[in-house]
Amino acid sequence: MGKFSAKKFEKREKENTARKKRNKSKSSGKFVRRLTSAGGANLFRFQETTSKGDFPWSEMGIHYSCGEDGKTQIRCLRDHADDFDKKNFQPAKKCPQCLQNEKDLKSGVKRKKIRASKRRRVSRIFLEGICLTPLIKWIDAGKKLPKLKKCFGTFEWRDDGERFDECETCSTKTAWGKVCLAGIGIFGVGPTLGDPLTSMAKKIGRSLKHNPFDHEEGHNFEFTKSGEGLKTDYSNIGFSLEAFGLPKIVVKFMEDNALDWNEVYPMLSFAETKALMEGAVPEEEEEEEEEEEEEEEEEEEESEEEEEEEEEEEEEEEEEESEEEEEEEEEEEEEEEEEEEEEEEEEEEEEEEEEEEEEEEEEEEEEKEEKDDDFFDSLEKELEEDEKKSSLKKKLKTKAKKKSTKVKKKKKKKK
């Protein structure tokens, strides 16, 4: 055992305090959650513009199905990858994944070409907001919305296997309780939903002279989803005609829990992106993970005694909760995850089909051009032959006329 040192204990106490602050910030509900749409009517409300950007969303390129496991999502290091924008266009060499895709496509190897197609850069718009779908039946019926409890936003979310701590004062069966449970998160939008959203936002801004994303005077975004997989269809897309002012407590919750987009999809360096492609973890992340594991172990030891004391009280509360609710929540989470995976797969399949269709159309056009060339060549030959035949006929006619005139002259002389 070493010598007692008050300074060392003071230093350790400061480390413990700092660790608790970090852990408290982790469980504050600010980590990234994904909002998903369900079959039927959907209603969302997005965060109003607060960043330096011109639009209330983040637009970036994403590489899906990357890494050794084929499940890693990588943010493309190219902000501008469209050829038509020559002024801002950035070449593939700026992003290691784009560069690898380019090499795979040029290799001529079918397996590599398929892999490059799956990992190609996909432009995506990510909005931030809350899901108001549980309120639809009251809004559609023109009824007064159910009373909002003052505890809104108190679900203690944790970025681990537990998912969240049950709220003590609100039930997830209530409409606002379900909205609170889903919390604030990101909603990925493609052209099908993104184009009408942009168009209607412009119309509302011009006609009503206010921001459609405003928390107090803004409008909810709605659409109807039907079908599954490749047969998924969206209809009735757009902002609701009437403005919908959010309650103050909900506005405060959205403002306090605004997402940091650098944490959602961080812009890594070239080397870090390449390491992520190869399945490696940067050294800084490894150190952070080790520190987190040590901190978690210490916390578990410290909280064991407290948990034992609280077990009796928790058991009484757990008896009041229904097992069916827990199962339903788990099923909903699983369904949401499956829907997310299905949507990503559908997008990839649709893009692959579009590429195949374009290739087929190009081939058909080439074949048509070749046929047209052959047709015109044969037509020219026929015309030439017709011209030759017509010239021969003219010559024969002239010869026949000459002969007939000679014969007539001879007959006259004989007479």
C-alpha cells in the first residue's frame, strides 16, 4: 500500500465529478434517434431554421452498406458531386469511398461492380423534428386535443440496450405520451417527400408571409403511406392547410434538445474515413471506448448498493405495469428497425433498377440507330438501282423511236 496523499484524493474526487457530469450529459436525451413512418396517415413537425444554413435540414451524401460488415454508413467527404455544377464540383479522389467505387467500376469484375453500386454516394435530406401521428384522430375530427401533461420531455433516454427509463407521471397510452416517448430525432427524406415539401414551403412563405417551419405559426407535414417493400407508395403529401401552434412546453423541449449534426454524421478526415471503410477504429475512439468501459464498471459497482435498496420499491411499481405494454413496445421497436432496414434496401434496389433501366434504354437506342442506318443504306441502294433502271428504259425508248422512224422512211421510198 502506498503512502496516504490528500492531493491524490482531491485529484480523484475531481475526476469522479467530471465523470458524473459526462454521464449525465449522455443521458440527457440528445443522442441521435431516427423517426420512422408507419402505414396509413403520418404527421410530423420539423425544427425551425436555427443553423447558418439556408434550409431547415441537413443535406449530404451518404455511402451505405460499407465496411467489413456491409452495414456501416459513411458520410461522403464530397459536398458537391454533381457533374453539371462545374464551379463547385469535387472529384472522386477527395473521398476514399468514392475513389474505391470508381476503381471497382473500372475493374470490369462483376462482383466489384455490384459492390460499387451498393456503396455509391446517395444524396439525402435529413430533417429534425417530432412525430405527431398519435394526434391525427383529434385533428381530423376537429376535436380539442387531449390535455398535455406538464412532464412532457422527461423520458430519460439512454444510448444503450435499455433504450429508456419509464416516465413516472405519464403513460405511453396517451396521445401526447406517445409523442413524448418517440422524442426528437432525424427523419430521412428522399425526392418523393422532399420535392413536395420544398414546393409547399415556398407557397406558404409567399402567400402567408411566414416560416412554415415556425414552432408557433408553422404547419405540420403530412402524408399517407401504403404498401411494403418495392410496392411502397406515398400520397396526400404536403403541409397541412391550417397552422398548428405547438404548446410552449413542447417548443422548449425541441429547442433544448436540438441535435448537433456533427454528431449525427461527423465529417471525418480522409484517413479516418479510410479506416472506417476497412473496419478499423481510430485510436482516439478506442481510448474513449476504454475510458467509457472503465467508467461504466465503476458506476455499476457504486450503484449496486443503491439498486439493492431500491429493488423493493421498484418491484411494487413493476407489478402495476402491464407485461403486454412492454411486449408491444419491444415489437414496435423491432418493427421500426425492420422498416428502416426495408426502406434502405428498397431505396438501394430502386436505384439499382433505375440504373439497369437506363442501361437497357441506352442499348435499345443504339440498336435502333443501327437499324435506322441499315434501313437508310438499303433505301439508298434501291434508289440508285431505280435510277439506273429508269435511265435504261429511256435509252431503249429512244432507240425504238429511231428504228420506227427509219422503217417508216424506207416504206415511203419503196412506194
